[in-house]
Amino acid sequence: MNVLTNISLLNNFNKFCLRLFRNLRTAPTETSFTNRSHLCGELRSHNAGENVTLCGWLQFHRLNGAFIVLRDWCGSVQLILPKNIIEEYKSLPLESVLEVKGTVSLRPQGLENKKMATGDIEVNVSELKLLNMCMSSLPFEVQSFNQVKESLRIKHRYLELRLPHLQQVLRLRSKFVMSVRDYLANKNGFVEVETPTLFRRTPGGAREFVVPTHTPGKFYSLPQSPQQFKQLLMVGALDRYFQIARCYRDEGTKPDRQPEFTQIDLEMSFVDQEGVISLIEDMLQEAWPEECGPITLPFPRLNYHEVITSYGVDKPDLRFQWKILHLKPEHFDSVQGIFQKYLTSEGLTLQVLRIPEGAKHLSNKEVEEIKTASSLKVADDSVKVFQCKIKEDGSWSSGLSRHLDDTSRCRINSLSGAEPGDLLIFAGGPKFNPHLILGQIRLNTANLLESKGIKVREDGFQFLWVDNFPLFLPKENGGEGLESAHHPFTAPHSEDLNHLYSKPELVRGQHYDLVLNGNEIGGGSIRIHDSKLQRYILSDILKEDISELEHLLFALDCGAPPHGGIALGLDRLIAIMCKKDSIRDVIAFPKIMGGKDPLSDSPASISQADMDYYHLKLKTQDGHSE
């Protein structure tokens, strides 16, 4: 790959930088606080004749050192070295740090590089100063096209940060956060408050990190969110709070999950669900980067029952409109065999999902693999899944044909919109389990088709509000009792209060999630501000030890206003915004699998002296203390 091709990789980033400059209130003035007069990527033909001072990293050598390319965060520029110093610097290792002085000139006619933002000019160097020589062999080449193992890239993240794609992401993230702060604090009267990161255990929810102290048997916990603190701020009459909050959860690392992550966290007094939703929509539209394209308000809304029955998941990707169809006895003239029990037995249902062109592009083996993977995801063998392909004449190429008459098959084709080349997936079973499996099949099939180059999803950003969640769900581990669908501080719908003391599983919560392109990026609720109601839910329904929350319950008794809020996952939002598959690609110093940090080799052991100070002992695998 030649030098010009390498340089062209920076072109899109240079354009982004220019847009960024135009959007900032004041462009950076290098002469005011640095040794530079300009940034490498901002020089243009109108700068011809100017004397400039540039600083940056040596990107490339050309023509035996006569030409070099200097790069900083803004972009790159070609330099022409005087003959008397070419020999001295032609062997200088790439990524060395330089300061140069020179004069900007137009490139000779016909030699302009239109693929390079600074391709109309070059700088004739008069002075060159080596600020720091780079080692001759780096752990990997600092080139956008260079494929490097993730663990190595993160171990030396400071090198990868020099690449344009990470520079762009982190600067876009910073710009977005600044716009959010401006919208909340300057335009809507929110107060930014930093809440403690050394706290105590929160009942329920995710597992928390524990921090030992030198007091025997006493520990802090790192908060999984500032939930209690922001409610206490409402009791304290702050009225409107926000924070770019650091949160911690001792959970496995995934592409969309880290042990430590960042939320846009806010809370308001004297507000209802509509007020929170309206604020968030306006905030996102205000702060949304122009580079990402427009978003349209208001965001669509669906309730929990609608998304589960239509999409089989509570965070559907609406960029493709494959819907689950509920089949009823009246849809059939006659039915027998495998379908019959799902249509006639109480508690069982039959659902169908149409996969457009699924028969055309998916083999029988691929369909079986998707069915198996989707069933394992839901882990319910009470659901039976069947499929059939629609042939050119509209008939079914499946053993299912013998269970239905021609009229019923035609009616199902019509109801589902099935056409020749499509695939129909049926699922029968109890409760919502068929919907959940078809929801997984829907997502897995779309991913497989797109991996084959078949466009399924529309371009752009599809937001969705999901509300009217159940307040409680059966315990995920299968044990007896209920657990909070959101968190135990979510207020029940006022019209469902009569069920709270007799049939709590029927109560809906004032909980709302914000979904973007099939990812939950935010969750919030109107909170319980009555201490008696909060005590009853914690102790009688959730069976939690309320002694760990006495501070909050006492505060609610001190005159707590009605209040509500939301937390948006900043890392996940930026990743979707920048079309990245993992939040690690939008975090400056991320963790990898297992929560490990290759850069600092943490988590790490501590000395025996520190173990003694914190009264800690290690246990062997057999449970004995070391």
C-alpha cells in the first residue's frame, strides 16, 4: 500500500475535524497556549505564503526522506525537507515527535492530492526539531489498515488512540456530552451533582464490587447506579439533578457491557412520565451530532405487551418490520395433528413468523441451526418449532402440508403476507414462550442474512419508547416469589394499586425504556415517594432486608416530592451512533473479557501486608484459608 493511499485513509477524519471546528463556538487558537501556529490538518491553499510552526508525529517517509508526512489529531500534511538535513532525518523512526517551522506553498500544478484534505499545499521546512525519538520497533504499526489482535491493541491503547477512528469517536463523544450538559444545565435549570462512589450494598439488582476497609468486617460497595442518591437529592429540594455518572457492576464483559461504565443520569421533582420522555427527546435532538444524520421526533411508543407479542423481545429492532402473527382457530377451516393441540388446549398458543426470502437464501441446515440456537437462548423445551418454505406456486414444501387443508394454508399465506421464496417459522407452546423463541429466530435470521450481504435493516437510527412493563416478574433463577422488573423503587400505576396487595403479578410499573436499533440505551421510571408503600414492596413482596435501606425510607418520611427520572447508557449510545459493534471501541481505556485491563495488568494481587491491613484472607479451591 503506497503513501498516498495511506494518507487518504485520514481524509474522512479531516473532514470531520473541519465540521467540528465549524460547530464549536470558538475555533482553537494555537498561538494562545501552545508552541504551534496551526494544526497539521487545517492548512489549506489560502494559507500559502504563511510561515507556520507545526508539531506532530512522523507518519511517513517518501522519496528517500525528501518528503515526510506529519500527523496530529486534526490530520496530516506533507513536508519538504531541505537537502542539508535529509540525510540526518531520513532514517528517523516513524512515530517520532517533531516540531517544524516552514512556509506553506501550493503544490505544483498536476501534483495535488485530492484524496488528502491538505493535498493542495505542502510546507517547505526551514527548521526541524526532534522532540522525542520513537523506538525503532513498536508493538504494532500505527496504521488504520493494520489488523491487530484486540488484547494487544488495548494493552498499548495509547498507540491505538493516535488512529483517526478513535480520535473521531472520542471527540464526537466529548462534543455530545458537552451539548447534553449545555441543554440540561444552561437551558433547563438542572444542577450537576457528583455522588459518592464509596457506598453500601443495594438490595436486589446486579452484583456489586466490594471495597474492603481497615475496620474489621466493614466494607464499601461501588454503586451500580446513583439511584438512591438522586432520589435523596429530590428530597433535598434540588428539583432537577443530572450527572455524567460512573457506575460499576461485577458482571461478565460483553460487547455492550463493561464492569465500569458511564450513564447520563438525571432526576426531576413534580414530573410525570410524559415530562421525562419529552425532555429526553428534546435533549437528544439538541445534542445529536450533525455528522450522524437527523433524528425525528416524537419517537414511536409501544407497550410491553405489544412488543413481546409482535417482536418476542422487549427491545425490538424496528429497522425491519418482521412481526409475529398469532394464529387462532378461526384462521383454519380444518386442522389436525401437530397444530391441533396448540389451537384447542387452554394455556397453549400457536405463533408464526414470516422470513422474507428466507427459503431463497437459507439452507435447511442453517434454518435448523438458527432454531436450535434460539431455543437454547430461551431455554424452554416446552415450545415446538416447525418451518416450511413457500414454493413458486404458493404451496408449502414441508410435511406440515398434510396437517392443513389447502384453504387454511392459503389463508395463513395471506395473513402473514408470505410470498414464493419466503420461509414460515411456527412456534407452539405455553404463555409467551413461543413469542420469545420466535423473537430470537427473528434476530438471528436477520443477522445471518445480512452476513450474506442481503439487506434486511433500514439505514439510520430507529428510536422506540417501551412502557407499561409489569412491576414484578417471576424470579429469573426459577425460585419462588417475585423480583422487580426494573428496580424496587419504581412506582406502580395508580389504577393497579388495588392488585398490589392481592395479585402483585398483575401490577404495571411506571417504567419506560428507550430503545435504539434493538438496543436498550436507557431506562427510567416514576419513583415511589411514599415510605409506607416502599416498605411494603421491599419487605412483603420482594422479601428484602429493609435495614439496608433505612436511610432512604427515613428520607421519604421527611416530605419527599413526587419525582422520576432516567439513566441513558452513554457508552452504548455512542457506540450505536458511531456504528461500532462494541462499547470498547468508544471508551478510551476499556476492559476486555473477564474485566481484565491488559494495559495495567489489572486486577492484580496485593501484598501480604495490605492483606493484613484490610483483614483479608485468601481461600484455596477446597475452601481452606491460605
